[in-house]
Amino acid sequence: MISDPHARTGEPDPLRALGLAQLRRRTSMKWRTYPEDVLPLWVAEMDVPLAAPVVRAVTDALALGDTGYPAGTAYAEALAAFAAERWDWDGIAVERTAIVPDVMLGVVEMIKLVTGPGDPVIVNPPVYPPFYQFVTHMDRRVVEAPLGAGLRVDPAALEDAFRRATTGGGRAAFLLCSPHNPTGTVHTAGELAAVAALAERYGVRVVADEIHAPLVTPGVTFVPYLSVPGAARGLSLMSASKGWNLAGIKAALALAGPEAAGDLAGLPEEVSHGPSHLGVIAHTAALREATGWLDALLAGLEANRSLLAGLLADHLPALRPHPAEATYLAWLDCRALGLGDDPAQVFLDRGRVALSSGLPFGTGGAGHVRLNLATSPEILTEGVRRMAAALA
């Protein structure tokens, strides 16, 4: 039976723990990219303290001087237990996993295993900008299959992209974002099974970025790609990074379907040296011991989604938010505001609030912004106030 990930645990909402003055002491990208008069609601960092079990695990390791190279299968075992509890999925075979530095570098390594230089990689725009950056940097070419109605995967567009990508008999990969960033769409079991069927029909290898998997809204179930029929040749990347705000303590896991084990076995041994040993310790502690903290976070995010919807209705009624089913990101359609293709620049220049521009997300991104709502209600409220002031 799937557990209710939104049941109350008694943990305090971590989104309400830190004030603006405390957050401005941080030295990470979110807080140091813009001047201090800019309110940052852009990059995927959460304004939260770390879960106590994670802090304890890392502190204990530092006290021991346990700062060497990563080893063992504790991370994979913790993820397998988490998947069984949260998603009713017992399909993570530890022997078909590998530790990689982070999800995107893991994506790169998986695509290298199943394609060659110049081969096509299909993506579903608007989509996470590094999908374009990393794919082209490793000398592959991007083929777009834009999202369709409701910002969901369009089977016809995907089949057309698969057909074009494999014309001539070459190798191709589909880089699936699940849950989808920036839209927050959670693909259903039926949608994913259709993807798997198309991939098998055209000989396309699926690599799934599932980093946002722990962050689903109430009433929505995350479906791992490797759990659906026909996905046995698939590869997946998972991490505790987004769910527990651990981007600065790097570690992720690559997972192989039963028929992709041979591909994963070809991963160069030196790739496993890239993750941080402290990262592995932190991520393992998050999955094993900090699920109560995650539940409190999910409740806080749901409250912030409702708050954002109300604030936009009151102050920016022409701005259309897309109802997200996962992530802590809001994809906002600003085209009715008349701010051009890059409204984020207008909000920054006139309102001193930093949002992610929709343009780097590819087709469908113009006229949109992505807002990070993993912050306190007070900061979120101030951010919308500044957006509205930019139009005055």
C-alpha cells in the first residue's frame, strides 16, 4: 500500500524557519548572483534549514574524519526502501545501480552509454535549460518534441520526433523529465507506458531525470519510469538533492532496467569517484531518517501554492499560473501582460525580483517565467508585490 506522504508528522514547516536576514547570509548562487536589493525567487534552492538527521550524519562524519571516497551500496538501499514505501515500487535492484556525481552529470554519462557523437537526443520543451546545454556540450544534437495540451507529453509530437531522430538507422535517446521541470507535470502510468512503447518501436533509449520525484502534491502519485511495462531498457537518475535541498552536497544514483544492466556495467569506473562521500552520507540519511521533514515541507509547499494562486488573483489577475502537480516551481504565463518574450527581465529591472526567464526552456518558453515558491509566505508575498509594482 502506498503511504500518504502528506500525513502530518508533527515536524515544523521548514519554509517558515528562516527570515530574510538569515537567508542573505548564505553564499550560494541564489543569494549572491544579484544585488541585495533584489529578492531572489529563481534558481532551485530552497529557503529552509537542513533536516536534523542530515546535519547529524554529516557532522558525525566530519568528527570522525570520514571524508574519503564513496563506497558501498547504502545510498541505493536507502532509495530502494524509500521507493517501496512512497511509490509502492520494489523495482530498484541494488546491483543495477551506480553512484554518479549528480543527476545532470549522470544524465551525460547515461547518454554517452547509449548514443555516440552527433546522435540526436529528444526533449520535451519547455524543459530544464541544462538539457540543452549538457546535450550540445557532449556533441549530441537536440530534437524537440514540444509538450501538448495541458503541458503534457504529446504522443503524436513524440512519435514524430522519434521517427525523425531514427531516420537512417542511427542511435537516439529520449531525455525524459519526470516530474517535469518547469511545468510540474507528473506523468501518469499510462503516459509513461505509451512512451516506453514508442521507444521500443523506434529503438530509442529512454534516460529519465527523476530528481523531483519526492516532491509531489497531495492526491498525485509519482510513477517511476522503470516501473511501467516496456521500460526494461530504460535508464533513470534519482537523487535526494531537490527533495532535501542538498545540491551543494553532491551525489546521485543511476538506475538501470533489467535489459539495460549491460549498458550500466559499461560506466567508466572513474565516474564513481565524482560524488562526494559526504554527499552520499547526507542523501542516505535524508532518505532513511528525514521523511518526516519531507512531509512537513510538502505541506508547506502546498500552502504556498494556494497562497501564490490567491496573490496572483488579487494583484496580477492577467497572469496565468499553470497548476503544478510536483516540484516547488511555478510556471507562469505572462503573455497577457504585454511584457514581451522575456518578462523576467522586466520584473527584475522594474520590480527588483529575480525569476527564471522562460526563454532558455526552449519552445514554449517565451513570455513565461519560472518562480521558486520554496520560501516563506512572507517572502513569497513580497515577491508578488514586487511583480505587481513592476507593472505600475
